[in-house]
Amino acid sequence: MRFSHRAAILAVITCSISHPAFALHRTPMRALDGYRCMALDAPERVMMDFRHPVPLQSEPRDDAPSIAPALAVLPIATDAPSTNGYVRSMTLALRPGWVSTRWLKPYDAVHPGMTCTPYVMNDGKLGFVFGRATQ
């Protein structure tokens, strides 16, 4: 009888930990003011080169250290001008960085009829809200 109590307790703990209701559900908390969505639009050979992804760099210059691979959809600062062909962006952890304008296009030019808004999510990280453009 003692073994079955332990097994039952272990089963309850295992089920409660693995149940999806206990997983953190990411929700948008507030729009990221001063940023708009842009999309990477590079040739396939560039996008598929996993050994040399388009970088998000620590400074707006070609030889600056890479802090992370650039996301396919990026928040781009609307209040900061381009510097040396780079624009201000950020990582998923909201860490600032710079990405080359070489492969960037407005989000709606790459995804016609769709909208994108950068958000801070309930976990304190970067997220996006996507939708359809109204006509």
C-alpha cells in the first residue's frame, strides 16, 4: 500500500508539471514604441547560410562584433537615422544591436496584406503581433 501512495504522488506531480496549463503563455503587454517591423529579404543563398547568418552587430560598422543572428522579422528604430548603412534593432532579450540595411525591406513589402507590430511580451522579451491589413 505504501508503494502505491508514492507512485500516485509521483504521477500527480509528473502530470501537473508536464500539463500545458502550467506552461508560460506568452501574451503581448505593450507595443514597442519607436519601432516598426522590417523583414530580412536576402537571396536564398544568404538566408540559408547557417554558418554565416545575417548578424545583429554591437555597433553600426562592418567589423563590429556580432551579438546574435538577425531575426527574419526585426524591430527597427523609427527615431534613429541610418548610420554607416546600419539601423538600430534588438535581440529577443531586448538587447540593442545594429543590422545592415542591405537586406532589409518594409514588412508589408515582403508580406503584402499583412501587418506586424513589435511588442514587449509578458515574459519581458521581444515579440510580434501579426495581423491582416484592413482595406
